[in-house]
Amino acid sequence: MDTLRAIDPNSVTWKCIKSEGLDVDYAVPIPRTVANSLFQELEDTLEYFTGDLSKIKVFGKVYPVPRQQVAYGDPGITYTYSGVTVPALPWPAPVRALRDFLVILKGITYDFVLVNKYRNGNDHMGEHRDNEPELDPSQPIASVSLGQERTFVLKHKDARKPGKDKKLIPPVKIELEHGSVLFMNPPTNEVWYHSLPVRKKLQGARINLTFRKMRSLLK
């Protein structure tokens, strides 16, 4: 998409958020008109997983994923999380354009993306870390948000422990705006859990694309 390539990366103002083991960069580099067009193109063209690929396994039980998902990437890539292995489908044009835009922003060429569509505020993501063994831990995970603004919550792993082992480390909350990009830099995903909680009053849809670099393709 030519409008993405026209964005000057030097004009982007990044907000750097740091804490104990937390290193996050956040900005809204995509103009609203461009973000609107991207959102609509993704709405019109993406088809999400169904059947077994639309389910997850938690403590041995299988549940429907509380959102819609699909994955894209370079040939031969698969990604396993929550007991499900998803194949990377070939890159569609608007998703590839966003991947190329991240190269302009940070100089990183990602080879896999997981797309989540939150149809409304009832769709959500539970607390987890993106630290699966397939991922290259030296590279940030990039999250592109389009559509309904939602609250992204990060929680330190020691703040989740019960009893005397629990540390009083406050959570970090970020409002992910339409057209925003968030980079979770190392070692964030080893130390902090993240989630997208239910917000029942919100009716708008949100499409989130989390771009990853896979360890299996390292040279």
C-alpha cells in the first residue's frame, strides 16, 4: 500500500515504557484515513480459521477461542500455542504491506503474523506470555491495532504469584489506539504477562496483527 510507504519514520514519536524487565515502545504512526482504509480492506478480505483451528486447549479441556484468528507467514512456518498448531497461510496483500511498513519503522523483517479479530468488547485475550520456543527471543514482537480502541494490560510474573511470593508490582495499562504500533522488546515476554480484558460496553470491532520472528528460520 503506497500510503504506508509514504509515511516518514522520522516523524513518528515513540513513547518508551520501561519497568522491571519491561521494555515497550508505542506510537500511532498510521494516519486515521490510512488506518480506516486498512481496516476495511482486512474486513473485506480476511477469512478466519474455523473448526479445530478455532479452539484452544486449557488444562486439558478444549474451548472455543474467544475471538477470531488466522495466521500468515513465509512458506513452511507453523506456530504452536495453547495446545494448537496453526499453519501460516500465504501473505495477503494488505498484511504484507503492514509487514513491509514495520521494516521501514524498525528495520526488522518479520516472517509470521497472528491476526486476531475482536468482534466487540466481549471478545478478549487472557493473560499469557508470547515466549514459545519457536520464537526468536532476541527480536521484539510487533503489534498493530486497527479499529476499536482497547486496553492492553501487562502484569509482572511475580505479581501473579500467590501468598508471600507475590510482589507488589503494579500492572501497566496501555490504550491501543486505531492505527497504533506497539513493540514488546526483550525481555518483556519472559517477565511480563499481557492480556486484553473484556469490555462489555464496547461494540466496535478491532483487528490486531502481532508480527513475530521465528527461531526456526534463523540462519
